[in-house]
Amino acid sequence: MNTSLRNWATPMVIAAFTISAVTGVLMFFHKADGLVKPVHEWLSWLLVAGATIHTIANKKQFLAYLKRKSGVSIIAAGAIVTLMAIVVPMKGGSGNPVMKIAKGLSSAPLETVASAAQKTPEQAVQMLETRGIKVSDKHDNITSIAAANNKKDIEVLAMLFE
């Protein structure tokens, strides 16, 4: 196909793959601070577009892969994994169990979370306030304390479990 199409489709795939790979690895290791997740999600569209254009630009070579057992096997395996990820539900519900626990703790009053963290409510309040977190009442839940201090629930929980 058109050589000029290849001249920018291939670098586009390389750039988009690099972004997707790096941000994906960061997300896997729970280091997705700042713009990592939105960049991964939105610029993955660049990878989709680039790969589509790259495939069109290299149609002859792509079709040649479909004539080889190894090419068909690898493409079929990728398709099967993709379909399974979309169709097969996770056993026991979806989501990270640690995040479910954090969500449950976030809705609990500070005094309850303090007990789980093996602290008295007073120690928990003092611990948060020394870190710049204002606590109106030990009966407030973690979500409301975090929101009042422009923090994420998980940040406040992490302070309590140090």
C-alpha cells in the first residue's frame, strides 16, 4: 500500500504501544498516580487507530500471516483471551478484594477504623491532625473526613494503618 501511510502508521503504533505498555505496567503495580490511568485509557485509542492503519498499510504481509499455522495460532490465541476477558465473569464477583475492604472501611466511622488499626479513637484523631488532616468528630466516616481535607479515602486510611 501507500509508503507514506507506512511512514507514519508504524511510528504511531510504536509511540502508542510505548505509552500503553508503560502506563499499563504502572497500573498493574498500583502506581497509577496523577494522569497515568486517564492517559492509558484515552491514548489506547491511538494504539487502536495506529494498529488499524498499520494493518491496512501492510495488508499483504498481514494476510500472509493468516496462511501460516503459527500466525493463525497466535492471532487466534489473542482473540480467545480477549473474548474470555469480555465474556467470562470472575468467580466471587469482580474487583480487587483489598479495594472492597478499603471501600468498606471508608464508610465506617473513624472510631471503628481506629479500633481495626489497633488505636484508640483519640490516637487516630491525633495521628491524622499531626499530618494536617482536620477531624470534626470521631464519629465521622473516613470518606467525609477525606473529602473535607481534599484527600482520597485511601490516603486517610493509609495514615491510620501506618
